[in-house]
Amino acid sequence: MTETLSLTAPRYTGALPPARFNMAQYCLEAAARATPEKIALRVVHDLAAPAEAAEIWTYGGLEKAVRAVAAGLLDGGLKPGERLMIRLPNTSDYALLFFGALAAGIVPLPASAQLTAREANFLLADSGARAVALGEGMEIEAAETQVLTPADIARFKQGAPLSSYAATRADDPAYLVYTSGTSGNPKGVLHAHRAAWGRRPMYQGWYGIGPEDVMLHAGAFNWTYTLGVGLTDPWANGASTVLYTGEKNVQVWGELMARYDATLFAAVPSLYRQILKYCDTELIRGSALRHGLTAGEALPEPLLEEWRARTGRELYEALGMSECSTYVSTGPGMEIRAGSPGKPQEGRAVAILPVEGGSDPLPRGQDGLLAVHRSDPGLMLGYWNRPEEEAEVFRGEWFIGGDVAALDEDGYLWYRGRADDVMNAMGYRVSPMEVEAALAPHPGIGEVAVTELRVRADVSVIAAFVVPAEGAARDAQSILDFAADVLAGYKRPREIIFVESLPRTANGKVQRKVLAERYAKH
């Protein structure tokens, strides 16, 4: 008889968080009490400077600063439940403000510093943020919104700390992140405080982390990948984190691993590729690194094999999404099967549902929509003011994010791609419609379609296919320059391809996948 059950339990089976739960308290309080002098965070600004020149935060000092920022936010007029948009450069203040807001019961909205003013204005308006923390030289149309300056944040850090963390419930709103939406504009993903607890299956299912570990993360403070993997999880385990904010030079990573005794390193696959090309891998071989961690995009088999051969270390992959972080992974003690991101982590309830509809899991080996049970504490509360889009991603008790995959007989997941056209750019989900809408006003563009284009067997970029406006010159550089003014760096097309017409379906819908297949470079 054909097996029709999912490979995991019908609902989340891990331990659930207590009813009263504050994310900042969960991450910081225990270590601050048990090991107040232990280094929680080391921020390296200049690798050429002596090691002791790095910015150092002990658990005791960090927790006190976070509670001081929390008190400053509340004294400044913000109330629990209100949104605080964070638009700051890559400094420790970003983390202090994010966790300080959580400690006060305020809902932070971390925004990338790469966003243009137009993109930042949309987030501010859509979120209804009560205040925005704005770095020097960064633009935003604040209108009636309260603006917090770097001087305000400095004053908060010097103030008296909040006496106790906000008595939030596990299901209370904690933070709001934005990801690409089907409408062309980004949509807000609202997470509860329990989201930090929902990351617990990752501790051993992906990281193999403990209090003696040192996590080196290659991301910036203002990236949710860094806030989660680089800060939230190491601190919840009493481990230490190293972040680098200096000049961008891929050769620093091997040196940072060696100098600061990093035992774990997290980055996207494209950075691992650059490390292998430009870095002295003997530094990594001789370092304390146990293994690398990667997420955000698929890990190509040749890259995995080269990393193993040249560093003597494993590289563990995870698959996740903004709505639920990572929930499928490989990890220490687990067989890695090249091409698969691994298995659902312990306790997770994951299934494959029919693309055409229905909530009964498909048999093993069949392709369908990857689904996570809504009982998972890591799953979002919902989309911010997008009830129609939210309704589309739930089928009964299952959340479906649009990824097509299959689970094999041994429980390994095999990712097939997206059911929609959302692109993956350097680990970020990007809507082609958002990029198309931004490019359309260019006077040289008559029509435009944007898609992910494979330029090598293991490399894809965002490409814009342009039908020139009548009488317009085919000026690719002009379009690229225009894109630089209206789109964040990771959203900009890397290639402009001029075409006579765009392929369409019988009802007029642009066939982006046809373009991707037609122009792919194999």
C-alpha cells in the first residue's frame, strides 16, 4: 500500500515556550547572571589594528545596555506594541536598539541600510511605525514619525536600565521584518516573542552549538540572518559572537577565524566561493573552526566538495524562510547528501502538499509544496495588514511558502524551486514585480520583465529583459545607473538584455521562466 503520511509528526513535538516569554530576556539574562564577565560580542572594525582594539561587550555590560536602551525608548514616549523602524549603519547600536526594543515590549522593524529612500519610505508608511532610528546621512520622509538620532541612542545607553523586562506573552508581537510580496511591494512578516524559542531545534540540528563556541558571522548587523544566527542563537546558548564591520575584503575571513578562535562560521554560499578563490585556506585548516554554516541560497555540490578538500571542514546547509527561519538542515553527526539541504529538524512538522490544493500530505518521493505545521513556535503570527496574502499561504493547519520540494524515503528534502517567480538574490527573496515597477519609469524602457538568470552552473543573477521604448537607444548602462537610484544593491539587475518582445501566455501574462530558460548560460 502507498505511504501517504508525512515523514514527521502531524504537529510540532518539541517543547513549547512558557506562557510569559520575552525574547531579549531569553537571549541575555541567564548568561548575564551566570557569566557576566564573559565576552558576548566582539566587533572588529579594523583587522590591521591589534586584537585588543576590537569593541568588546561582556554579557553583563551588554544586558545592562540593552535594558538601558529599553528604558530610554519608553521614557521617550514609545509604548509596548508600537513599531520602531531601525535604519542605522552597521554598528553595535543596531543590535542594542533591536534587543532594547524587545526588552521593552516595543516591536522593532530592522531595515537594511542598502534601501533607497523610496524603499525606506514605503516600509515606514506601511508599518505605521511610531518612531524611526535614523543614522547620519540616511534619508526618510518621517512626517509625524518620531526620529531617534545617534545622539539619542548614545544617551539611552548611558541612562538607568529598565528594572525588569516587559512581561510579554509568548504570542505577543516581537519584531516585524519585510520580504518580497506577490503584489510587487514588500510585505511585513510579524513574528512573536516565541520565535526565539522556535529556533531551538537549530541549536543541534544545524549548529551543534554550546557555550564554549565562538560564532563568526559574515553578515552586517542590519541583516535578519545576522540578528538570528549571529546574535540571537549564540547569546541564547551563552556563546560568543564576532562580527566584522571594516573594509570589505574577502581575504579577512580566514584571518578573523584564526585570530579570534572562531569555532563556527556562517555565510551565504557565494561568500564561501569567494573565500576559496581569494583566501589562504591554510589559515582555516590551522584554525579552531569546527565547521561552516550556510543558508540563503542552495549549496552547489562542487562548492561543498572543494570546501571539504581545501579546509578539511564540513559545511552544513539549512533551508528556511522569513516566515519560519530555518527548519530543514544538515548538522554534526548527520550524513550530508549533496544537493539536499538536509532533513526537517527534530520536533518540526513538515509535509509535502499537492500544488493544486488540499491539505493531505503527498506520498514520499512526490513533488509538491513544502509545508510547515502552524503549531511550530517559530512560525510567524501573520502578514502585516495583508489578510488576503495571509489566507493564501495557509491550508488548514499547514503553512505553505511557495517552495516546491520532495521528501525521500530517508527523510531528506530535495528542493525543486519556487512555485511562483520570486527570485533569490544573495540570500534575499526579491519579487520580480517590485524590480519591474522600479525600472518601468526609465524613458528608454517600453516593456520590462525581470527574472533570475543562470550565468554559470552554480551562479544565478537578476536579469532585466527590456523591450526598448519606441525610438529609444539600447543603452544598458543608463538603465543600470537608473536602477542604482531606485533599488537596493541586492535588488538591482546585473544584466540588461534587449529583446524584441516578451513571451506571454494566451491571457497576456509574461512568461518569465521562458526567458530564464531561453537565455540561461549552461
